[in-house]
Amino acid sequence: MKIRKLAALGLTLAMSLSMFSSVAMAEEETETETEEELVITEDIQEIIDRGILRVGVKNAVEGFGYQDTLTGEYSGMEIDIATMIAEELGVDVEFTTVTAATRTELLDSGDIDCVIATFTITDERRESWDFSTPYYTDHVTVLVKDSSEITTLEDLVDKTVGVSSGSTSARSLVEAMIEAEVISGDDYDADTFDAALWTEGVSFRQYDDYPAISTALEADEVDAFCVDKSILAIYKTEGRSYIDAEFAPQEYGVATTKDSGFSAYVDILINRWLEDGTIDGLIEEYALD
Ligand code: GLU
């Protein structure tokens, strides 16, 4: 009996010791791994030498990228992510307001180091830019005037919809209408789809920015305004409603120059903040869930 007890004690001790050492080892490995992975490549060194991380952000998407018109201060989850990346690099952060139409040009020209601006990750875009692991998923919907009596995808048949140039919105709406079987989609080809040319069951007018679409909706130049729900929120004023459909999940990622060292650096940080609850904390702080 005594021997058995002692043996059991020995086993427990051995188990807890080995558990302790494997925990310690795991911690050690993670630390070394993280240190090894956050490599300062030449492009990152340029940012560090400049002392400023230049980030393209939205200025009218509440909770994501929003600029106070009086103070000029930006706030939101995407602003915080940008600030945290800059802190990690030990540099200041500088924000440039971008739109769906301008964000990639500014990144390509080197005016900004990354885009953190409700930028949806798509396979097509991945061919031109790197995207981090997604930090948020939104959906697309449609805003209409209550007086239009449009409430469903079906009601949008033969209507004209305002979308932003350079956005996923028109394609998302057409795919949702085909899926809901309210338009046939016989002529739909994902590879060649062009919002400006599409006329089968619904047509589009493209605008450079969202205030312009909102004005067009008010003036009945378009019957509806389609984009991500996060972006539409600020334009959902009295007498306007969303239709009864949300579709096309939009995964937002940080976009960086293709194959740059900074892409890998940013992705490690986003993954770290996804794992340690920082991103969830921001979603909660800005009431984005
Ligand atoms: N998130 C969508 C996109 O990337 C909507 C456009 C926008 O972000 O302004 O296309």
C-alpha cells in the first residue's frame, strides 16, 4: 500500500514536473519564434529611419476610421491598429484619408506604407497586394429611401444602384441577386464582370466617394446605395432603411506592397492581436459586434 502510494506520488510529481517543463519550453519557443519572425527588412528599416508610419485610412466609417471634422482627430479600430503597428516599430503614425478609388494608387506610388481602410480581401486583389489575416468581417447590404418601398433583393430588379468605384459592392449585389434567383445571371462571368457594363436585371452608377452616392440617392439619381454595412451606417438617416438582406461576407485585412518584408511583419502582429484578445477588445470597445 505504502509503496503504491509512494509510486503514485512519484508519478504525480514526475507528471507535474514534465508539465511544468513543457509549459516553460513552450513559452521559451514562442518567445524565440516571435523574436525571430519579426524581421526588420530593408523596407521596414526605411520606415524606422523616416520615423513615421504612413497609413491610408477612411475618414467617415464610424468605429473603423472616422475623422472629427472640428479637431481633425481620427478614431476607430483601424486607427488603433495603425497606431499599435507604429508603436511596435517605435515610430509616429501619420494618417492619409483614402477612398475605395484612391487607396491602391497611394499604396502603389509609395505615398503610404499600408492601407487599413475597410479593405476587403479578394483573390483578385491578392494578385496585386498582400493582405494580412482578416481582423474583421462585415457584410454588404443596400440602403434605400423608405418612400421607394424597396425592401427586398427582388424589389431591386430593374433598378439603378449607386456604388463606389474600386469597390466589391456591385459584384456582391449581382451575385446575391443571382443566388436569390431574382435575376438569371446567364451572362454573369466572375472574371470579366464590370459594374459599368452590367444591365441584366439591375444596373449601376459608380461614384468616387460615399457622400456623392448619398446625395444621388436623395436626388433620386439612383434607387439604392450598396456597400458594406459599416460604411452605410453614417448615411442611414431619417427616412432611409436597409433592405431585408445582408450578403457577401467582407473580410477586412491590412494591405501592404506585394512580397514586402512589411507584409510579413504586419501579419505577425495582426495574428498576435487576434490570439491575445486585443482585436476582440477593439471590436467590443467600438461596439462593432
Ligand atoms: N470593403 C469594400 C471593398 O473593399 C467596400 C469598399 C470600401 O471599402 O470603401 O471593396
